[in-house]
Amino acid sequence: GLLKPDFVFFGEPIPQKTLSDSIMAAKNADLFILIGTTGEIMPASSIPYIAKENGAKFIEINIEPSKYTYTIVDILLKGKASDVMLKLENLLEL
């Protein structure tokens, strides 16, 4: 049989339950961390705006600015995600 990993490939639709659950989580988020996205793929790219409209603070970890960087991001941590996350882990002493 065919094996498929548990993620959505480019061009595939997001399963409706997953999208609904994501929107609900965004509405209830206090903090939203964007990691390595351009923010160009719909409908997922609308979810951060839902979180911001409901009061979430934003941290973006990215090499290059995204469509969110200068609009909804509160803190930009510029760099490779693996490097930035390791530094955060060390700072938080996890």
C-alpha cells in the first residue's frame, strides 16, 4: 500500500478539521511563534491574523522578512530556525 506522512504537501488542501482546530487555537493563543514561513500559502496564511485580532503577541523566527514581519510581528529573531531555537533553549535553560 501507499504510505503518506502526516503533513500537507504544497498544493494539497488542509483537512477541514485541522483547519478548524487551527483557527480555534489561534483565537485562544496568547503567544504565536512563526518559524520559517513566507506567509504566502492560503488558507494557512490567514491564521496568524486571526490570532493577532484576538490579542496574541507575535515572535517571528526567520532568515528573511515575511509578509507578517512589518505588520503583526512584535519581536523578530532573524536567523536560521535551528540556530535561534538552540539559543532560546539555552537562554530559557531548558
